Amino acid sequence: MNVGIVTTFLVGGIFLISILSFNQQVLLTTQELTLNSINQNNINDIVTVMTNDFNRIGFNTGSSDPFSRIDDDDIIFQSDAHDTDNFGVTNVRWYLDTSDPVTTTSNPNDYYLKRVGPTSANSYGTIKFPATFFQLKYYTGNGTETSNPEFVRQVEVQLIVETGEPYSVSSSVKEYPKSVWKRIFVPNNINLPF
């Protein structure tokens, strides 16, 4: 038996295993980056609509108390949500509906974050976004947490969105990449001096 041939096969085998391992890592990284990119686009869609709504809390209502409900995961407020709609001042509701899981994905943590309100110039309805966590906190003008709608001047929103499909970390471990977003809204219309 030739030692040179055995050594060549051994080195070649190790080299082949290294290339296959590297290829697997590149594949997993690409899969994770693609899922993260899709997830970030999903959360950006939610944030765009939410930012418009929450910045307009109390707009054109003539009231310093536009809130009908302020719960940990459910808020109803009055607003003129869009300048170009035919509704004027209406109720807008945001809530995480844990009784309505997303069934089109394999993620067991997905529920629908729902927005009820004007959806276009002539349409009023519900928009649904997949989300895994939605929490609200309410603060007075000096930053003290409150549960009294009359004193709410700031609304903190925490949102987590996970991908609908996982990527494989190993043969037995699957991960759902997540995007996290948090913001405190200080709507001008409820912070005006009265």
C-alpha cells in the first residue's frame, strides 16, 4: 500500500468535508438573511400604518380624552385617521386577537394583529397583520404610568413579529427569526394646552 496515495485520499476527504460544511453554513446564513429581510418588510408595513394612526390620536375630535378603551393589548381611540377619507372622526382600534391564530404558516406563535377603522376613502374595515406580541402602556404627561384614559398623554407600543416559516439551526432545532419594535407616541392632539 502506497502511503502517498492514502495521505492524498485522507487530505482530499478532509478538504471535501470542509467544503461541504462551509456550503451548509452559507446555505443556512442565506436562508436566515432572506427570512429576516421578509420579516423586516412585514414589520415595516405594520409600523407605517400604526405610526399614522397613533400620531393622529384625537385629531379633529375637539376632545382631550379620545380614548374608549386602553388595555394592555387593545386600544380604541377617536381620530380623523386620513385627510382624504369620507368618514371624518371615527373610532380606530388596534388589538392582538389571540383567538384568531394565523393558519397559513407553520409558526405556532402567530396571531393576527388587527386594525379596525377607515381603510380607504370610502371603506371601513379590518386589516390583519401576523404578529406574535403586541403590548401597550399608557403614560401621563410627566411619564407616570396610568390606566385612566383621561390622563393618557403618551402611548408606548411594543411589537414582535416572527417569520411564518423557520430556518434549521440543526436537524432538530428550528428558529423563527423575529423583529422587535418599540416606540412611545406623544400625539400632539392630546398634548395641547387646554
